[in-house]
Amino acid sequence: MLLRRAGWPVTANIAARAASMTGAAARRRGAPSRTASTAKLTVTDLANDCTTDYDVPLGENLMEFALEADIELECACEGQLSCSTCHVVVLSDHFETLPEPEEEELDMLDLAMGLTERSRLGCQVVMTPELDGLHVRIPDPMDPDRES
Ligand code: FES
């Protein structure tokens, strides 16, 4: 189940967040690529064969941001640590700087398809200034072991 479903508390400032993305439209308008309250995130979505840069508000986790930015990251349990559908693979060196996963996250990761040594659950990755430049891959559910 994708995050885009009725009842999810979509914030009213989606347009503002979209404007803060590092997109061509923002650059054409001369908008700054990001502010001090955001961190850069790159998402490689293997199922859709695309890599996109975003500016993510600090304090927001990847699941929350995926909903707002229309990223196809499934999050069946809405961040309750009872699924592994928000599985992402951390491609950048930021993996080592992430807080250690809790036991519940490790238990759910054991169920993730395409699990790697750099796997995390997106709902547990909270953007901080230290994660500026974070690059994650969303595995292809049709071919979860594919790496590129
Ligand atoms: S959304 Fe279910 S564990 Fe992250």
C-alpha cells in the first residue's frame, strides 16, 4: 500500500516543500537550492529507474518526506515498526553516521526483501544536518536484489 491514501495527514505546505526541492524550476526562478533548515537527499528509485535530489526538512523521517514528495516508498504500518516496506539501502557514507538501529528495526529488517548490510527502515531515518547529502536506494520490489 502506498502512502498516498485517504486519511493520511498531508500537510498544507506541500507546495512550499515542492518549491524548496532542488529542481530545474526552482533554479530557473533563482530560488536557493536549500535553506539551513533542510538537508539534501538523493533517492534512487530502481523500480522507476530514476534518481532525484530533494531538500528535506530537518527532523522529518524518510517515510514522512516520501509521502509529501510523492516518492514511491511503501510504508504499510505508517512508521510503527511492524513492517519492512519502507526499506531503503543507504548508498552514501552517511550509513556509518546514522544512529544504531533499535532491536525492533533489526527484527523488521530481517523480513526485508533485498536486505543488504547498509539497509535501514526509512521511517527510522530522521534527517539531521549531519545527513546532508544522504543518498538512498529504494529496492525494486520485482527484483529486490538488483543494485543498479
Ligand atoms: S513503515 Fe513500517 S516499519 Fe517503516
